[in-house]
Amino acid sequence: MAKVKAKRSGSIRKSKRNQPAPLESQDSTLGLTVVHPKAAGIGIGNGEHWVAIPPGLDAEPVRRFGCFTRDLNALADWLQERGIETVAMQSTGVYWIPLYDILEERKMRPFLVNAQDTKNMPGRKSDIQECQWLMKLHAYGLLKNSFRPEMNLQLANVISDISGATGQAIVDAILAGERDPQVLAKLRDPRIKASEEVVAKSLEGNWRPELLFVLQQESESFQTFQKKIAECDEALYRHYQSMEAKADPKLLPAVPRDKRARGRHVPESFNLRDEMYRVTAGDLTAIHGVNVLTAQTVLAEVGWDMQRFPTEGDFVSFLDLSPKNKISGGKIIGRDKRKTKNRAGLALRLAAGTLLESQTYLGAQYRRFRTKLGAPKARKAMGARLARIIYRMLKYGQEYMDKGNEFYEQKYRQLQIRRLTKKAAELGFEIVKAA
């Protein structure tokens, strides 16, 4: 019975914690005076905003709103209906920008504040508490304001890559003079996950001429950089073509989907994987976790002549992937953290992190490392493992063959059995296999 009462008491305290304390004109204990009696606090998010106003102005003083323009207008309508004059919000990413513009247009005074100035008590943070805390700090005049005007479009919230076909088509149409969100949304590629209706909602906003000018400038700069990248790709292709061919790329199998370098630039004017195979006679992308850009980074930094590295250990050490041992009296007494400055070594660490869910031998090995050592050390250890495989492929012409997740688990099980058998024998016991 006592446990039930304790649980109920805890739930009551939790519910009370989510309710704002009434604001008095003056706090008799701390001597704080209310500077902004009609203030609101907004917890900014990428998918939703939480808004708090003084409890005396509404029966439901804390509400949640979406982030599209129509939702922001509804938020502003509610604040205006309740007589709110000033609003405090944190400068969270770029998500505050559309709301800031709308509140400013509605003649409310928005305060954009630094998140460092609004830290709440540790262990007492939720979306509801955050907006209430902002409202209270602002009401007592404890927050400083800042100002940064921007344009009110949220296309990046519904399209992950604004530089892709859909994003560029919409930007080009906007610069050509199109303003209708429905017309712009029809330029959406069918592969975009967001629906046409959602894309249209994200394109409702103001069309301030000075910001459209900035968009024009940025678009032209983007096109210039794309041209420069294309020139680099062409130079890279000529460099590969000047080298002696050691293998025929036609023998390569198709690249698996999980090997594609998503979100990063891969040359489109030529097949980079084919060119690397042609001059090295080794398909480094066959290694699980290593995509075409990781392989290119290693070859660009190190080359493919492994004769300069007498052993695998030398190669791993060059990549800053070997441990930095503290040695005293001929014994290892500890290890220091080794800062990775080598781009190839860093690329292999990042590649190792992609093996977490890979149902392969390397994937199983990485998960074992991660459980035992923690993620940072596991990535370094697995990066060293990938470096050793690359070394053998380039120096001895070995092919990478995946033995599979089950093979690793079976091998690890046998190792554990041998260790337990040895330990039992040392203690005078004998392990007998269960029937």
C-alpha cells in the first residue's frame, strides 16, 4: 500500500512541476520585479514549438504548435488574442527564423536569446518546462535580446538535400519569379518522401526582395563551385588515365547499394571505382564499410605502392591508428590518446563506424570491440583492422572475402571455450559439455 501511495505522490509532483507558478508583480523573497507582464516563452524545435504564457491569461497556458507557416500564424493569432506583447525564444539552429519574422510582422517584440543564458536546473528539463522557464526569465527582464533577420521558407525541413534535383528546380523557379507554393511543389521528384502537400506548406512565406537578392547571389556562387568541382573531377580522370592499367574494370561486379557514398560528392563524369581498380588491380570497395570515397581518400593520401611500408604495423602507425604506448623499464605501463591528423586514418575510422549494423565478419568484430572498448576506441581498432586488409590487398594482391557474421560468432565461442577450459584446469576443475 505504501508503494502505491508513493507512486501516486510522485505522479502528483511531476504534474505540478509542469505547471507554471503564478507571476506576481514583485517577488517578496528575491526582490524581483516583473518587467514584462504580458510575456511569452517559446521552446523552438525543428518539428514543433512549445509556447507558454502567464497562467492568468488562458486556461491552457502551455500549447504545442507545428512549424509550417500556417501553424506559425495560428501561434501568433493565439498570442495576439491573449494580449501578449513580447516573446522570448532561443536561437536554436535556423528554426526560429520564420517565427521571428511573423511575430515581428504582428507588432509583437521577439527576443532572440542565447541558449547559454537560459540554462535550466539539471534533471528538470522538458519541452513544457523549457518554454515556461523562458517565459519566467523574460517576464523578470533577465534575458538579453539579439537580432538576425532572414527569409521565411522551410524547404530544408522536408527535403534532406537542397542541392539535389528537387531543391535546385524549386530554387531556380523561385528566382525566375514563381511564388505559388502549389506550382513550386509540383517540381518535387517522385522519390522525395515528403508529399506534395507538405512541400507546398514549407514554401509558404514572405518574399522579401533583399533576401531574394541574397538567394540569387548564393545560387550563382553554388553554380560556380559546381563548375570548379567538375573541373577537379576532369583533372582526376586525366590523372588516372595517365597511369598504367593493371586490370580490366569490366571484371568488377556491380557496386552494392550500401556501398554508395550518400550525401557526398562522387564524380559523375567517370566511374571512380573502375579507375581505381584499373590502376591497382584491387577492389578496395569490396571491403565492408569502405565506399568509393574512403578508398579514394586512402589512395590519394598514401598511394598504392605498399613497398615503402615494410610491415602492416608500419602502415597502421603511419595512419595514426596504432596505440601510443607508455613504456618504462621495457614494459607497457599505459597508453596515451593519439591525435589523428592523417586524412586516410580518419576516413578509415569513419568507415569503421558504419559497420555497427553490418551482418558480416567485420561487423561482428566491430560490435565486439565496441562492447569491450567503447565506441571511440572501437572505431580506432577497427580502422586499424581495415588498414591491414587494404595493405594486404595492395601489396600481395589478396582478395577480400567475407566469412560472415556466423563464422565470427562461432570462432569467438570456441575461443571462449578454450579460455574457460584452461582456467578450469588451473583451478583443478574439468568442463564437461552438456548433453
